[in-house]
Amino acid sequence: ICMRLYLQLTQIGLVKGHIHDLICEHVETQYGNVHCTLTGSPKANRPVILTFHDVGLNHKSCFETLFNHVDMHEILRHLPVCHVEAPGQHEAAKTLPTAYIYPTMDQLSEALPAVLKHFGLRSVIGLGVGAGAYILARFALNHPDLVDGLVLININPNADGIMDTVANKITEWTHTLPDSVITHLFGKEEIQTNHDLIATYRHHITATMNQANVSQFFRSYNSRGALEVERPVPGGNINVRTLKCPTLLLVGDNSPAVEAVVDCNSKLNPTKTTLLKMADCGGLPQVDQPAKVIEAFKYFIQGMGYLSSASMTRLRSRTTSSSSVSSFDGPRSRAHTNDLQRGRTQSHGTEDKRGRSHTDVSMESISSSHQNISKTTEVAC
């Protein structure tokens, strides 16, 4: 598997023939072995992009579409990538031993320092989806000195309530594991209309993933505790528990995680957080609309100072957006497409219920919002 990935990277010019540019290893941690794939050569003055997948996925099915996209190559020339897979979730994984107790979400986050130490990584920019987003957020809360930034897709910061727990139990009894995972990953509309995509991921779950191991990871995620983060209030307690690094929250407007992501945004530091709600997008934005995700990622990294404006390559379509703040001192975009206008209208309908006003801002606000601008930005593109 690793050699096949190496050959693919060589063909697209990301690896220049040196086998040490790709490392696939099982890293031993106190909570079991995690499978890691490191591409590129880490540098002392730059972070590494560290990814963590969602339930039912591995690093390939979760991130391959994103990282193989031509627009991603520019980022990969500047920053190495370390893909981390939870115990037993990699391709062709053997069934975990009966005596093995699957780690909790908190324990999986505490396994990550061992990964950084193993590869000699000083800091990371976390990119996580669903369960992986929760794990990376927990990691950043407990080890803020190791995390420069976070891109969290479909994060749910809350613990399941009693009704959710009962529903999960009933689902276990009445639905197959692939059905349960599909419902977790995709919204009802997407399941009913995008048959090819759903069939692809259903096949992946049944054919390439170890069902017993996936079930344990899923159960661990459903048993998670709340992140217990609190939004700092001006004039109040400045030492509240919150993410201290720049954070980009991403969710598709047809994702089952929309409400959870919006709730997470309301609990984070408004000076460091951007919420990007993507119009006409399903449960996996990095698969459904990789170009838009990459553009947001580029501006996010640029705002952190790791990608110069001179090296930025604009994508073919300019993204228009909508902000949750009443005013924003940044460039306004007037290039409205029908799809973007529809996404903005949907976002306004939701946000107006919370009594918020909106102004148009461009995608560059994702970059500038992480350059000490004391405002929360919510963008619908």
C-alpha cells in the first residue's frame, strides 16, 4: 500500500525519487499501535499537516481526493503531511485482539504526542473530519504548544445525550454497520440522491475496512465526552478553557453535522475562529468540493504566515461569502453566482433566527481573520 502511494506521488511530482520522502509505520503508543504515513521532509521552522479520519474511513478514503487534487500540490510543496489512523482502521487491518480495550476519544488524542515524538515533529496543523476532528480538538486543548492551527470538518463538541445513546443502541440492533456509518457520514438528501457516491463508500466500508475494528471505533466515538470549551467574554474570565490556536470550522450545508458545527463555533474564541458553511455540499466537503476546501485551506495557512501571498494561486472560481458579524473591515466580493447566492440565502434564513446581521466578505477574510482581527467570521460559500 505504501509503495503504491509512493509511486503515485512520484508520478505527480510530489516525491522526487527519494524513498525516505515517504514513511509508513506503525507507531507504538500507550493505547496501542497507530498506523502513520509521513510524506515530505519535516523542517524545523515549519509545522506538519497532521490528518485524522472519521469513523468508517481511513486516511485514503477520507483525504485522498483532497490531497490528490492539483490545487493541493502548492501546499504540499511547503508543508509535509502525516496521516494518522486509529488502531485497526488502516487498510487490510487484522482484527484487534479480544483482550484489547479500544481507546476512548480522549486516549486517542493522548496517543498523538507519541506520534510527534516518533517522527521528530515540533508542531502540527491539524486536519480532522468527524471523529478525527474531535480527537484533534481534544489534542489541541491538552497540548496547545504542539498545535499551530486546526481545520475541523464536521466536528461535534458535545457528548451524546440519553436519547442519542438509546437511538445508537437501537440502530446497532436494527441496522448493519455500513448503514450506520453511512448515516453518520452523509445527510438524508445525499443518501437518497447521490447513489454513486454512497455506493462507493458503502463498498469501501464493507470491502476494505475491518468491520469488527470499525465497530469498536464507532462505539468509542459515540461514547465521547463533551469538549467542555467556553467562549471568552471581554471583561470576563480570560483563562476559560478554549482552543488557543487559529481554527477553521468546515461543514457542508447538507451535512448531518451542521447544527453541531454551528454550536461548536458559538463556544470558541471569536478572535481565532472562522466557520465556513459550504453551499450545495454534502457530508464530506473534502470529497464533494475539494477545490473550495483547498482554497480555504490556502488562505488559512497564509494567514498563519506559512504561505506567502506571492505564491498563492487563485482557483478558477472566486468564492463569495457571508459573515455573521455586523461589520467587517475587509474587501467585499461582488461576483455572485447563482449557487453562491442560493447558499447565502439559506445561510441567512438560519442565522437570522439567531438575530445576526450579515455583510459580504471575500474568501481572503479567512486569511485576515487569523491576523489579529478581533471578530468572528462565519462564511457561507
